Amino acid sequence: MVEKVKELMASVTCCKEAKEAAKSWLDAIGTDREAELAKALIAELEEDLMSVDGLIAFADSEAGAQVFGPEKAKAVAAHGREIKEAGGKYCDCPACVAVAAILEMKEEILG
């Protein structure tokens, strides 16, 4: 679990809030704040995990074009459609892959 959280933090697609929650949890392991910060980490990650439909909608939006640039946004939307057609549920960027793996093991973190 610790390795997946570190993998998330190292991801270029990991948002600032997730990095902070992950670091706080890692720093709290073995302390009386571990359970509290585990809940905060899981809540943040559940909020951050992007569904494939959300990825497509964002990439197709004006905001997506501003973030990625118009051509890259079209490519991201097309990639999202490929993920969906293949049966994928979530974005496959490095951060979302790590988040999905962590959330699959959330009971271990929440103890």
C-alpha cells in the first residue's frame, strides 16, 4: 500500500491535494493520527478518481481545450472513447491508475 501511495505522489498527473493527503498519511503511519489521515486520504482519492465518461466530457469541453490545447484535447477525448469501448471505467493516466489500485485496497488503509 505504501508503495502505491508513493507511486501516486510521484505521478506527474497527481494533483496537489492528493499529494498533500498522501504525504500526510505516510507521515502519520504508526501515530495516533494515522486513522484520521487515512480517512482523509481515501476521501480525497474517491473525489479525484476520474471516470472515463468524465475524462471524455472534460477533454471535449472548452476547459479541456484550455488545459490540453485543442489538438491534444481531441486526442485525449478519442483515447477516453477507446478506454470506454474496451470496457474501462476510469482514466488511465498514472495518477488515476494508482488511485484505483489504492481504492481497491482501501479497507487495508482504513483498518
